[in-house]
Amino acid sequence: MSDDIKSKELILKYPCMWTYKLITARDTDIKKILLRILKSEQYFLEDSKTSKKGAYKSYSLKLEVKSNKERIEIFECLQKEENIKFIL
């Protein structure tokens, strides 16, 4: 990756729709986790894939974020969840 690309900051116009890709352990109650983190925020959750052996499940979480700070805070809250194994 060139230094030009690395030095560029992501520029978004807020509010905007943002998608997080979540990979969880199979038996994770993702809706319960999202209710705790997002509280009454409206979001769209779409099942994506299940791993070959069925141990993991992926989701697309879409919601409106009002600022860069909010986008990062949500990411960090999701990251702290033990059963959420990976976030994109």
C-alpha cells in the first residue's frame, strides 16, 4: 500500500448509513447484545453466512451514525463483546 493511501483519512458526511460486518460464535444472542449497545437506536440486521462446521455465524449490521465519534464508539463497544469474534 502506498504512503499516500495510508496517510488519507476517511472523510464521511454525517449522518450516514454505516455497515459493520460481525462474526460471532454460533450460539450468540446477537439481538440481545445489540439491544444493550444500541439501546433504542434503529438498525437493520441481516444474517450473512454460517461457517462450514457451523461454529461461527456472520451478520451485516446497518445503522445511521451521527458522527465519526459515534461510529468508533459503537465499533469499540462491539469489540468488547466476548462472543463477537471479528468486526469489519
